[in-house]
Amino acid sequence: MKLKELTEKRQKHLQSCIDNNDSSHELIAGMYSDPSHFIYELIQNADDANASELAFKLNTNSLELTHNGTELFNYKDVESITSVGHSTKLNEINKIGKFGAGFKSVFAVTESPIIHSGNFHFEIKNFIVPYQIDDITENSSTKIILPFNKEGSDKENIYSFIKDTLLNLEAECLLFLKKISTINWETKSSFGSYYLEAEDDFTKRLIKKVKHDLFIDDYLVFSNTIQIGSADNLNLVVAFSLNNDEGDDAPKRITAFHESKLFVFFPTSVNTGLKFLIHAPYKTTPNRETINFNDEENKILTHELSKLVAQSIIALKERGFIDLDFLNLLPLRSNFDHSLYNSIRNEIIALIKEQPLLPTSNGTYASGLESLIATEKELPQLLTRKDTVSLYQRKAWLNTEINSKKYQQLKESIRDYVDCPEISIDNFCENLTYDFLKNKDDSWLKEFYKAVSTKTRLYQVKSYSVGVLRSKPIIKLTTGEFVNPTNESGDIQVYLPGNQKSEFKTIKKSLVKDPGALEFFQSLGITEPDKISEIKEFIVPKYWAIDSLPSKKEYQNNFNKVYQIWLGEDDYNKNRITDLVKGLDFIGCYNRENKFSLKKASQVYIIKKEIQLWYSGNNIDEYYFIDQNFFDNQHLDFLERLGIMSAIKLNNDTQYRKEWTGHYKRGVTGFNPNFDIEGLEYAIENMNYARSLILWNICLENVKRLHGHTEFKTNKNKSYEKGELEDSLALKKLRDIFWLYDSKRKKIQRDYSEIVIDDISMDYTKHHENIDRLIKALGFKLDEVSEFEKKTGKKVVSKEDFELLQKIKVQENQNNSAHTKKWIAQVEPDEAEPQIDNNPFKKRKTKDRSYQDQAHINKNNSVSENIQYPEDQPNNVNSDQNKEIGVWGEAVAYNYLKREYKSSDFEVINLNRVSTRGVGYDFVVKKNKIEIAYYEVKTKMDDHPSLFKISKSQWNWAKRLHEEENGEKYRILVITNAGSDKPGLLEVINPVKLWELGEIEADPVNLIL
């Protein structure tokens, strides 16, 4: 068919489109978001025509393209370029113009593109109609002319954006095209070119020239060809930027692309998230900007492209380009969600796990599964390959530069995704064992001591922690043995070697000679042994946990030695000695049975007459008196510093007491609710004059602790509130007994309130700063009160008792007049805010009523439920008031239900308003006119468990619903604390089921027989 016949055919098609309002051929020109995209389409057509060089010439009124492609236009090409949806490259996936729509993009700037190629010279009008024109070419090249005659367009604007596109062409496309290596361009004011040179099989140089200025970029390019179905020679490419930022003499390194688009010969709109370039001949949308990655052929391309990336990394290693900087640009993190990125990432992670691609501390490479990350640089110097295999089953340490801030994300990725553990010196020290250390020589130990010396956290003692090395066998002794620096008590147990041989555990001299090791020992607090060391090493261990008592002679020698050393030291060292000894069973004493033993000083009394009188005959409490065969007055200062007791022991540990779950109480201004006196129970049972005097003095000296104010808080209320005046434990024990004596040494058989201070014996201390406070705490009658009663004959009562009497009278008056008064709520029902009770019912255990004829029936089996029966209900509420309370509760329930069922689909009906009384329930709830719930309301004045009457109709209706498996519809609303602003509200769902499960109880049950 000749061109003239094609023209006539297209004219007829055009007329048909006009007649049928079909403008699809015009829409193609507007499918590209970038109007300059046609530049790349023209380059693509030239590449498909096997051109190696092309040139753009931009004039004010047109753009001309000339290329040297060997495949000139034929008739089928003309037919294709003037059609819609037709292309000669339809089945050639490796050619870009697959959809036959690419050339149509030129209509964004022209109404009539002109083409000269081979034997065809034509102009296209109306998008699809070719018209024969004269040949103006002088050779066999192809020329395309685009006049800027687009209707409504601005020629200056077209000229401007084409100029910018030519000047800033994404020339990386030359890396992925088949033939083209040179692109020249020329405008009215400038000229330039892009050309690609091959340095070797993998290194490509991309040169951009603008007038006389050159811009050069090098790339390492790796490619592979695959076949998908009938499409073969599909070319996949990975390109890494290769630059030199450190001068011409420095080796070139791979650098990152900060924003990398996926290339399908030309850049698409797909951001790969990678820091290098990739190309594959993906199937794209008609405008070639986006890709369907779920397409089966595209999935194959993604898989093969991921494999090529992995292969290129191995090739880069062979060429010496793998270092931490290169690894840092690989996609190891999971911070970019795209199927292409994830496929490449997974391939790389699998590769690094298995292949030796990670730089190690000794300059070699290792795989992820055989490597370790050392947090500190000292670890690779300390632990050899043999050590790491033994300790961690890994062969190599990674280059410790990976710990720098620059590589933080790389380190985290290798640790988290490549399964390469990170080991710190802390971790290493925590896992140190005797078996590991015993094989290390002195030189290794010196390096170890220097390495940990700067890591004070590993051996420092703080209030909340102790360094791990203090409990590890890191100290090598002169005997060759390895021991911990401290004993079980946390005290240093090793010493620096002195000038003379000794029995102390001393560190090997060759280690101490090393300055770094010595600094570490001194930081631990290790010193040469002194006299105190002798106590610690040779005396303290004997008395720390005594299995059998030493002989009295040995004990006497040990005590005297400690005392003599203590006597000759200054205050600081005296405190060191007492700290060593006070926790030991080191004080010779005898118990109530005169049996000798060794106890801690804090458990032993000095012999004093007062203390002996207090404990005399006491065979209940444990107490010990010092054995005077071993001690005299010269030892008193030493013994007191050890904590020996010289007064009766008082329990004054804390002012705080947990009363019950969630409720806490404490004393204030010195008062201690827990204050008690050791041996007080025995003294009360065996009170005599002497003990009474001793007890009086103890109370006098400790009156603040004896009686006072408390404050309390709860889990809900975090701040303390003031409580009542209270007695301590000791004073509570003294409240109900007679223990005071008169001047005739006879026990006073009267309450405290009937005793004045002059009634008690003159032997009691009465002139003391605390005497008035003690009299008040005990509740003695004041002298002036006694005198007033004698003179007036009247009885004096306390202010508190008088106020209590007034309250009782008021309550009695209220009770007497209750039957005549109307019940008045504190708030109206609409103002009440119900507090929902969500506590589930608990199963109630039925009492065992069997064998009631037996005399030994268990008293604990009697009923003691905390339930108010009808006869126990307050008698100050009459029937009219009950009715008022019930109406108030129903109003609160109605408001609650209206809030719960507030949608327009629901209707809440109060049967007590629409009729005389609801039968079986008070409220019914309907949804779309269908009954979905029935509510019976019960109201009471308090929140204690109570018996409510359930009528026959109510119970039978609830039972029927339960039997029909609709039991959830019947509900009882229990309103508690009626009349208050915050009444309780408990919703009992399916009461029949709860009754069957034993979670609610019926009492009494009336049967119709």
C-alpha cells in the first residue's frame, strides 16, 4: 500500500471519529505528566533504530532531531506511528516503544511533526493523517522536525522548557540504552553533549559537556541478560556511582545516590529507596511512568534483578570496593516498604549472612553468621579466634570502626537482620569463668586489667549496684590460684604483696609491677595488708557462721586481739573494725538458762540491776546477758560501739503501718503506732512494784511514741489525711490492766480516769519534762478536776464524751419522729450521678447442715452472713417513705436507661407510668418496636447486702426467658444509697442463671404445694 492510500484511509478514520465524537487519538498527547517527556521518547526511537549518535537542534520555532540509525522507516513504521494502540514493537519487551503511543507525546508541542527517514518523507496532521512532503535530507540519516505550532501554546515557553531539558538531561539513561553513546544538542545561545566511554568491561565514564566545561562521572556497571518466554536477551543492569572526593591520587570509592529512580531505559516515577541505579525492561503503563509489580513477568524481572545486585556485590569485593562505607549504602534496613526494595534487601541479607563480605578487625572478611560486633576496641585485642569460638561459637570480630556514629544504622542492621551478635566488655566480663582465666598467661592478664581499668562501672560499688568484676575470679595470686577480689560479704579479700612473706592472699608480684594492672588493683581498693587485715582474714571468718563454738581460751585470745588493735587505731580505723565485727556472733554471753553462747552485740545486754529485775523469772522471751568473765569496764566503750544493749529493748522500728489492703496509716510528731516493749507481756502477767517503776520510766522517756495522732491514705487518695488520737501497741496492752502502785506499795485497782498523780507512790518519777504529757496520755484525772468534783459534787466529762452524748440524743429524736416525717432526697433524680458497680458475683458456699443431732456440731457452721433480714431493717422508715424511695430509684433508673439506649432505634417505656403497675418488670426496652430487654428496679438506702422481695410474676417471667435461652433479656437494676448525689447502680443480668450457679441467694423460698 502506498503512502497516498494510507493518507486516504486515515482521513476516513478521522472523519469517523469526528462523526462519533471520538477524541481518543487526541488524548494520548496529554497522558504524560511532564510535557518534555517526548525528548526521551525520541531518544528511545533512535536507540530502537540502532543509532549510536543523535543530535538535537533547538530553534525559536522548532526542534530538530537527527540520528544515524541503521534501521530506517518502512511502511509498517509509518502505519504504526500514525495509528492509536498499534506498534511494530508490540511483542518486543526489550524495546521501549512497546505500546506504540510513545511518539504521540510530541503532540504536546506541535500540531504537525515532520519525518524524513529512508524513502519516507511525510508530515502528520490531526494526530493520525500522514501527508507526503518533499525530501530535504542530504544523506541517509533520519530527521524529525517538530514545529512549535500547537494551538494555544506559547512558543517562548516551549523553547524554554526544552532548553532546560536538554541542558539537564538525565544522562544516566546512556548506561542502559543498547546503542546510543552520544547525544549532542544545540540552542540559540549554547551547545553541549553527553557521551559514554568504556574504561574497561565494568567501568563506564559519563561525560557531560556544556560549551567548554566538562563534568565527568564514573560508574561500575554490571549487567546480565535473561529470557522470559519468547522474549530473549532481556538486559538487566546495576550501576554504582564511582567517585573520588579526596583528590586525583586517592583511590576511587563507591558513593551513594541520594534519590534513585527505577530505570526502564529511562527514569520512571518509581522511587527504589536504593543508593545505586538499577534497570530492567519492566512492563510499564502507557505513559511509562509507573509499573505493576504484581504482573507475573515483572515479578520474574524483580527476582532476577535482585540476584544481579547480589552478584555485583561479590564482583565488587573481588575488585576491592567492599568497606564499611559501601556496606552503609546497601538496603539493609526495613524502613522502605516496596516489593522491589524488599526483594533486593532480602537477597543482600541472605548473601551477607553466608558470604565473607564483612570487614574484620584483622583486615580480612567474614560472613555474618561467623562474626561478632565488639562494642569496645579492646575486645578484639583480648579475645583470639580460639576464644570467640569457645565463648560465642563465632570466628571473627568485625572492624571496630563500625561503632562510630557514622555507621550506627549499619551496625544495628547487621546486628538485627544479619544475626551478628553485639558483644560488649560488660557481657564478656559477666560470662568470665575460672576455666577460661586459668589458661591465660600473665601478659594477657595485664592487657585485660588495663582494658577494664577505665570501665569503672565494671568494678565500682554504688548504693544500688556492685560491679560484676568484684565477684569474678580475675585475681591471680602468688600461688597461681584465681580468686574473686571480694568475699561473700563484699569485702576485699586479696592484698598487694608486701616486703615480707605472709599468709595473706597476695597478688602475683609480676602483675603488680605493670603500671596499668597496679592502677586497676588500687581502683578496686586493694592495698597491702595491715593489722585490720589480720582481723578480717583470720578472725572474722571464724565467727561469721559458727557451726561449733571455739574454746573459751581461743575466744578470749581473739577478742583481746581485736580489742587491742582497735584501741591503738584512730577513729576512722576504729569504725572500720567495728563495722567488721558488729555483725558477727562475737560477744560471749549466757541466756536465761545460764548457758554460754556467742551472739551479736545488738542481741546482748550489759548487766544492770534494772534490766535483771525486768527479765527476772521470764522464761518466755529470748534475752542474753554479757559474760563478765570476759569483759570489764575498760571494754565498755568498745562494746557500746558494737551496739551492745544497756537498756530494755524497745520496738520502735517504724511509724508506718498497713492497716488493710489499700489503706495505710502512720504516726506523726514522733508517735509510733507500732511502739512496743520487749518482755511487756510477761511483765503484765507478773507485775510487781519494781517492774512497775521500770515500766513507768520507760513510758515517761518514750511518751511521744506511746500516744499521739495518726494520718492515713488510700490507694485512691494518694495524699495523707489527719486521723484520730491513738494508742501504741504498748499502751493498748496497758489500758485494761492495773499496774500502778500507791505509797503503801499496793496495786491501785481503779481506772486511769479515777487516778490523780498524787495517788501513786512517791518512788515514781514525777518531776520530769514529759510528766504532764504522760498523765494526759494515760488519762489521769487532773488535780483541778478532782478538786472541782469534791467541792461541787458534780461529775466532769470530757468534751468528746459530751459531744457524743449530744449526737445520741439527736439520733434518738430523729428515730422517734421518723414515722411522721416525709422522706426527702438530698438531690433530685435528674441531678444524681450513678456509680456503676462492675464487680462480678462470687459463688456462695452452702453451709453443711448434716449431722445436726450430734452434740459436737461445729460452731463455725452457724450462719453468719452479713445480710440484713426484713426484721433487721431500720425501723425509722415507714411504708410511705418506702414508696417515695422506690419512685426516686425508678427515676434514676429511667435516666440511666435513656443514656444507655440513646439511639433513635431504641424506645424505653416505664410501665408504671403508662399503666397502674408493671407486671413482672418496671421497664421494657424496644429496638425498632421489638422488645429486647426487661428491667425490674430495686432501691435501698445503703449499700449493704439486703433481701429484696421478688414477686411470683417477676420470677416466673425471668425463669421463662431463661428456659427459652433469652435469660439475658431479664435484668434487675439495684439502686443503692438512695437520695444521695452519687448513688450506686448494679445491673443483675439473668438472675435465674446466677441463682442456679450459686452466685446470688434466695431467702426465704416460698413453695406452692
